[in-house]
Amino acid sequence: MISFLVAIGTSLPELFVNVDIAHENELELTIGNILGSCIFDACFSIGISPLIFPISFSGNLLIITKAYALLVSIVLY
């Protein structure tokens, strides 16, 4: 829940800034801003939430996640 609130709280202002920049035809700045804010939101939310609310998971989840990450990396490559 905290991750969702952090993501919404940081994404909405970025959305308004990006719309304003897009209207000024600064497309490079818009793309850089979108990518930067998405990376920050993902890293910050994923990193800070477990510090506040520790989570546990099974080893099977780790195996599935590794396989999925490898598959997506191969497809993107």
C-alpha cells in the first residue's frame, strides 16, 4: 500500500510537468523526464517499502523471478 501511495504521490506532479513540456514541443525533455521518474519511482518504492514493512517470500518465488528476468532480458536483447 505504501508503494502505491509513494508512486502516485511522485507520478502525478511529473505527469502535469510532462504535459506542460510536451505542449512546448520539448519532446527530448519529456522522454527523459518520463524515463527518469519511472526509474526513480520503481527503485524508491521497491527499496523503501520493505524497510518499513518487512516482507517474506519462499525460495520458489525467487526461482520463478530469476527465470522471468532471464527470459525478458533475452527477448529484449
